[in-house]
Amino acid sequence: MKRLALLKYLHGRGCLLIREGKKHSLVLNPDLRRISTVPRHREINDFLAEKICRDLGVLRASKS
């Protein structure tokens, strides 16, 4: 999955980008007060994308 697509998906679910680091971006779900990091790679493994969504309490879109 593309990194920007994951960030757009998270943003659409109410998550906010807190800050950009050198190797990771910090994302916050303000409703649940959960934080997760997103690596600054162009491609993110699907398993890692699912883990990030799980950490933030966001339901992952089904693959169709």
C-alpha cells in the first residue's frame, strides 16, 4: 500500500498527523487518544498497515 494512501485513509477516519520525523510520522486518533507511527517509505507492507490501523482503533477497509 502506498504511504500517502494510508495517511489519507487515516485522515478520513479522524486521525491527525502530529509531526514528521526523520524516519517516521506520528499519527494520533484524538477520539481514542491512541498514537502510532507510520514509516516514511513509499510502500508500506499490508500487514504493517493493518497493525497501524489496529493501534489507532480504526477499522481497516476490506480488500475487494
